Amino acid sequence: MHCHKVLSSGHTTHKDSKGHLSRISSQSGNQNKSCSCCEASGLIMTSLLCIALLALVLSGPTVAFVPNGGDASTHVSITGTAVLQKVTETCRAVAEAAGHEFKPTGSSPEELVKACLGPTATGEVSGAKFHSALQEIYIQNGLVDRDFVNSAPHHFNSEAFLEGRSLIMEGMVGIKANIREDNFKAARETLGRVLHTLQDFYSHSNWVELGYTEPYINLIRPDLPLENLADVNTATCRDCARGTCPNAILPNILKEKILTSGYMGIFSAAKPQGKCSHGGGADLTSTAVPRGGINKDERRSDNVALHNAAVNAARAASLQLLEEIRSAAGNHAFLRMMGIARSSVVCFVIDTTGSMSDDIDAARSEVYKIIDSKRGTQDEPSEYILVPFNDPDFGPMIRTTDPDKMKKEISKLTATGGGDTPEMCLSGLQLALTGAPASSYIYVFTDAPAKDIVLKDTIVALIRTTKSTVSFFMTGSSRRRRRSLRAASFEDYKELALASGGQSIQVPKTQLPQATPIILDTSTSALVTILQRARNPGKQETFPFILDESLQNITIYITGTSITFTLTNPAGVSQSHTEANGKLGTIQRVGNLMRIRLNADKQTGTWQINVISNQPYTVKVTGQSVITFIYNFVKPFEGPHPGYAVLSGRPPAGQPASLMISVMGWHGPSSLNVAKVGLVTMSGPATVSNSTMTDMGNGDILVTIDVVPEGEFVIAMNGTDKVSNSEFQRQSTTQMSVSKVNIQAVVDSSVEPGKVFKLPFSVMTEGTDGQYNIGARNDKNFPMNYPNSLTLTTGQYSNNTLTITPPVNTSSGTDVTLTLEAKSHTGVDSNYIVLRLSVVTKITDFVRPLCDVVSVLADDCPKTVSQCKPFMWELSANITDENGTGIESVSLLQGSGTLSYTRLPAPFTQAHYNASCCSQIVEFVAVDKAGNVGKCYYSIAPSGGSPALTLSLPIWLCLLVSAFILKP
């Protein structure tokens, strides 16, 4: 373990990446003022909390560190260990900076999130967003084994070291750029892929055979060379006739510390003479002399030590990369990327044409109400998004975490323009769906149909992909006749709302303020859906639903006209639609909406609501609870490292469907017993399709449904909460259906501004062959070229290419959502795929910000810490970026004092820090405009002597996080 030390001679030394000693002069060597040592515990998960949380990630089905028996080390477990440790460290730092303790009450994600958000916020907290963020990272990590199975650089196979590092560096640049633009989903997906490649280096190369126990820092340091690489003519392995040997690396390679990796051949056994193979049944080169393989993916009796060393190094390397990203992003942005945030995002899409003045006032009033009533609680929205639309314009999308800024932005809205009735509603909604995080609640205010109805299929695809809920507040007349089959009406909004699990509320403008409390209901933490059904045409029907002990703020919504109903609790007590304030709850009626809020003393058990109407209607029951689930439709993939891939699009028709479900409860998944998971048609009988459940461990369940229902369906789950010993019922909100069309496409790199990006794609149908129309849209309106149609033969893929070109002035970090659709010429069947592309400017600046401490004034600080409270100390430093892109930000990483900085003439920035003498350590980071990070650490804690009065350093220790000179 390398450790920074202070020598008695007044000089400091450290070892660089090559192990060489260097000195940094100090004018006050006898004070021992700054020492940072990388303890072994920093690379090992010592926190009991993190150890318990590790159970969350050991169940992922995708592996490349192949598991063996019950003691498996996989990409998922390695990534999960590192991510959870870094999240815990960041939460603790945020808590300490805010002046309170970080004390989770348990090890579940809900308890971690609640502790991270702080003890002052009241209310329930759901771990669903945290779970979803982790799953996105794990899924993309695993897909490297499917999408790039034969790519040597993605796995550091075949000695592709330079190319592999280029992938890591390109990914890190993209992640930092995405975070700067608040594109957290794109950042998470890239992070998953980059971590896979980084981790494979330690399993597929001979790094640990060479005796190294620390990560190879040069892999994430573009300014450091990769040295001592084996050339193509250098033999590296001896023959291993039995296929597995403890160490097949040639002695001279080990002695000279030459770096090599195994060659992998899935389709060919060819490899350069004398080279090591990857090994394993899928590697054809492993049968060519020298036979065998050097991968450490799997723990075997002959490689236990090497496998464990590779796992430990991969985990430590993952921590280093995560720390680099955290330092560049800052603690709060890093936690947002990881899904640690209060409540849901609240997003408004508002028509600003001339007739919408009253509607804008109502929306504005509701935003103010949400901000004022939920500030400081767990229900306070984590982000606000506003998308105005008019005709012909729409946007821009305004997003902020500052509630006062959102108040200011929405106060600027005015009603102008328009003229003809239809407006650009769906264009605004497309911006919201692609810009808001998944599972957001989006509220659309309009009084006119959509002029851009051609986007309807794209909107449905985005709703299904993001699982966001869209509700429409419509204040115009719905009796306008369609001019054609493609002309829009309010029915389109109702269909989109139903597809997302949202509401379509139609009211006179004068009554709109009475309808908007539904926004207050749904912009809340830990919101779950218990039941949702739709009937068209309407009929009399009784809908049973189960309420469990964990549920709070239970609300029933009924939309439609000419409706009567009777609500009955488990004890047989009833309340009819005519009782505004009854024994079971209060009823509010406005427009086509009836809102029933149950009394707080609700009974657990089976309730029922009997609805009578011959008109179309919907019924929805919601509440707040930590008991919930997240899901994805998946399909297995084969190869050297098989796993499950998430389907982007509709599941295939005519075959069983597979779901990967993660459940969450009071104290994690262990506090729940899931009895049944199935698919339920929204508009049909309430029968749940038969399914087979396979427990994947730690709350993950693989569900196989033999017969998928016709039409639109949702996912229903029933089980028992062990904490309260009560039955629970939950339902997904987003409708789904099957298709016989399949589209495949993989984004294999980022996109450069001004450059044409080529995206190969394939389309196949198991249905009727013939002509299929191809449509593509992206949310940034970047120019694209693609075929308008393809002729398909049943069962055969047709291959083609789409090109997209971001303008040369596109900001680095821009996230582009591309929707590609194939539809039969009859319109009977269609499917889609939704892809994200990151626009990233090529980086040439790898200069690290440097720091020169001008002065430290700590003469008032007493030797005894217990007497520190009345006293203060301060530090001043100059930060430079030499010939780089310039300093973009300086932020406090550690310390409870105040940090400020002033920009001086280039390339200088002056930082000033002052704090109580009780807070003896300061650590801050400087980030330049290319994302390079400098990290400064200083301590006034005495070490055998009294504090210095003034310390002046001509060059102080301010270093790039990724260098880990202080913390290798």
C-alpha cells in the first residue's frame, strides 16, 4: 500500500504510478500538517451497512466473472459492492456537511435512502428509484457480454490494451458530460459498460500473476502511458495440455513484468504463435498450442488465489473510477445519478396559446401549492420540469431542483398566439418524456387537440419505455368532429393517459382549480398503484382490491360520465356516490372526475367498489407505501457469459413472456412473501394469467408467463407483508401488448458533434411478410436518413442503416432519444425500439488542475480539541489549469466550513476556506471544463506539536483524483 508521508527533513515523498519516489518541498517540515494515507480499509467494504446492502446485488443473472457454487463473484457483485460503498461514503459526507449524523436504521435501500436524505424530512421514502438506478447499471454492464461478445477491446482480450483504455476514457468523458447536462440515465448506462471493461482487465490479463495487488491506475489516467506491453511476436504462455493450469505464464514474462492477456476466438481458433488463450469452452483458441487459458472469471480449485486477487483488484479499480466521477460531479449530482432523491419529478407541459390564460393561472397556483406545502418533507419533489408549447413552437424544456426558480419560471408564462384549434401538444410531451427521469409524473394542460398527432405512436413507445405517468387536464370542448381518421381529438389524450396509467380529466375552465389537487396527490413519495381498470363500453362491475397495513393516503379516482358507485370495506360498511362525507371517506366531484379520499382509520383486507355506468370509465386506487416493485420484460441470451437482456419494445407474440421483478418492503425484500405475479388485461376480465416464479435471490424474481393476454395488459402482484402480517396488492401502471415484429439495434459508441453517426438495425416479423413502414424520430430534431420501408420475409431479418448527424455546435453531454418503429402496411402490427445516444466532444485536454496554498492561518486553534468551539482558521490557495481549458468549478468535498472562490485572470482561480477549529480537515476539488479533476487535502490536526501560525507552500499537493497519488 503506497502512503503519503511527511519526513522529518521537511520534505514529503510519494510513489508515482511506476513506483518512483518524488519529493515536494515544504517550508515548515516540522509541523506535520498534511498527511493522507490510503488505508487498506478504503479498498475493502468494512461498513456493516455496505456488507448488508451487498445482498441487493448478488442476485443479478448476468455474469462474466463466472460464478461457481454459492460463493460467486460476478460483474454484478463487484459493481454492486463498489457502488454501494461509494454511495454510502457520499451520503455520510453530505450528512456531515449538513451537520447531522448519517444513521440508517437498517440495511434496506429504503432505510439507506431515508438516512441519506436527512433526518429532518418527514414521511415515507421508497427505494424504488435507487433500485432502478442500480438495475440500469447492472443491466448495461451485463449487455457488454451480449452486444460486444467478439470485441477484444471491450474485454481486454487479445492484448487490446490501448483500445480497451480508449473505451474507458471515452466512457468517462461521456459520463462526466452527461452529468453536467443532468442526463443521469445516459450516465448510468455508460457507467455500467465502462465498469465491465475495466473489471475484465483484471480477470483477462496477467496483472495479478505479475504480483500486483493494487489497480492499474494508468487505465483511467490518459496522461500516463501503458508500459511494458507484450508485442505480437512475444510468446507469453506455456502449453497446458489439460486445459487448466495454476499459472501458464512464461517465467520470463513474469520476471520482466510484461503485460499480456488471453486471445479469445469465438469463431476462429487462430492466434499469434506462443500467445496465451482466454480459455473456456467458448474459446476456440484454447485448443491451439499453447493450450489452456489464463482467464480468472471462474473460481476453480487450481486458481483460487488468482481469482480472488482479480476480484479484489477489480473492485478497488471500480472504486477509483467511481471516486473520479463523484469528484467531478460533486456529491449531490453523484447521488442524483444513483437515484438517491426525494419523491418524484414533477413535470408540467402547458399550452400557452391565447385561450389558455385561466389554465396557466391554475397550473401556476398548483405549482406554488406543491412547493409551499411540501418543502422540507420527503414529499418535496426532487426536480421540477416545465415544457411550454404553442403553435408552431414548443419548448424549451426548463428543469431545476430549485423550487423558487420554478416559481419564477412558471410566473413568466403568458397566453399568446395560436389561432387554429390544434396545437403542438405531443411535441411538448415528447420533450418531457425524453427529458424527465423514468417513472416521472407528467401533467399536460391544454384546451385543444394535437396538431402533431403523427407523434402519437412515438409517445406511446416513450411512455412504455420510461414507465412515466401522463395525466391530461382538458378544458376545451371534446365534441369537435374529426376531419379524417388521422385528425386529432381529445380521445387521443384519453388513450395516452390510459396507456400510461394516468388520468384524463375534462372540466370547464372555471372548475380547473378544483381538479388540480390530483397533482398534489401524485407528486408524493412512495406512491403505489393498487388497482386500475378501464371499461369501454361501460357496464356494471364490482372491483375488489386489497389494502394492507403499510398504506397511507389512499385515494380512489373514477373518470367518466353518468356514473354511480358504492364503496364497501372488509367489515361490510358501505358508502355511496351521493355521500360527500361518509363513513369511509370524502368524495369530491369535478368535471368527469370523482376523487374519493379514504379516512385515515381505514380497515385492512379486501375492499370492493361497485360501479354502474353505460359510458366508458376508469377506476384507479392509489396510496403511499414502501412496499412496491420494479420490473422489466427480459429475454435470455447465450454466449460465453449468458444472461438476461431487457427488451426495448413490445414482448414477442405467440411465445411465453419473461419478467424480471425486484420487490421492496419495509426492511428490504426479506420482509415480503410474494405469492402471485401475473398479467391482467386493463379492459377485460380481472383474471390473472398463470405464471411460474423463480426466486433469483434477494428480492429478484424471474417470472415466466406461458400465455400472454390479448390486448393491453399490466402486471399485478399479490403477497404478504411479514412486518404487519397483512396481505398486499400492487399493480404496474404502464400498459403493454405483444407484437410479432422485432427490431434490433445497438449503440456502440458516443456521437461526435458535426459527425455522421451510423446505426445498423435489423427488422424481422413472425407474422405476415410484405412491406413494413419504417419511422424514426429523435427528440432533438437532428437530421436523419433511413429507409421509409422494408420488405420482410417471415422469420428472416432485414438489415439496414440509419444515420443521424448532431449539429457541430451541440453541447457535449447532450442526450438524444431515438425512437425507431416498424409497422405493417396494414397497420395491424408494429413494434419499436428506443435508444439513447450521447453527444460527446472529443477531449484533447488532460491537464490536471494544480493548487498552490498561499497561506494557512490557524494560530488561534487550541491544542485541545475540546476547547475549539470559539475559534476559527482559514486557508487561501491559487488554483491553475496551466494550458488547459480553464477551471469550471471548485467545490467542498470534506469539511464543515465555508469555501468560496474568485476567478482571476486566466489561468488562475483563488480559493478561500474558513472553518471552526473543531473542523480540522478540508478537502476540495477543482474541475476544469474538460472534466479533469484536481483534489486538495489539508489538515490542521496537530501531530506531536502545536498548530502552525502560518504555513506557506510554493507548490502544495493538489492532485487529480484519478491519479490517486495520495490514495493509490
